[in-house]
Amino acid sequence: MRGHRWSGTPLIVPARTPAGSATQVTLGLIDTTDGPVRAVRVGADGPPAFLPRQAMAELVSHAQAMLTLDLPGDRR
């Protein structure tokens, strides 16, 4: 992954771009020289974004809130 190594087993979820192409979102920990950091990456080969604890908590909280919405594309 171009200089970054995921620590443990990251969560990799399939996704689609607005144009409909397949992509993925990766969420987990990355080993750095200063220790592990929380990270998220969109796409298979782009650089990850490092997130402090509060930002990761907000991301998860917002994702949980979005799951309560019934959207037209949801499959039941």
C-alpha cells in the first residue's frame, strides 16, 4: 500500500463511485514510526487519511445515524 501497512485486519467494504464503478473503503489502524494511527482510505490505491480518536468517533456515530434512514436504493 505505498509505504503504509495496515495493522491487524482492516475492515474493507465494497462500494461504488457515483459513475457506478466498483471501489472499496478501508477502515482500520496503520502502523507508523510513532505507533498505530486510526485511518480510512477510499479507493484501492489512494493514500489513507489519519483520524484522531474524536474524528473516528464522529465518523462511526454519523454512519450509525445514516443507517436509520430508509433510502430508495436499500434492499430489504
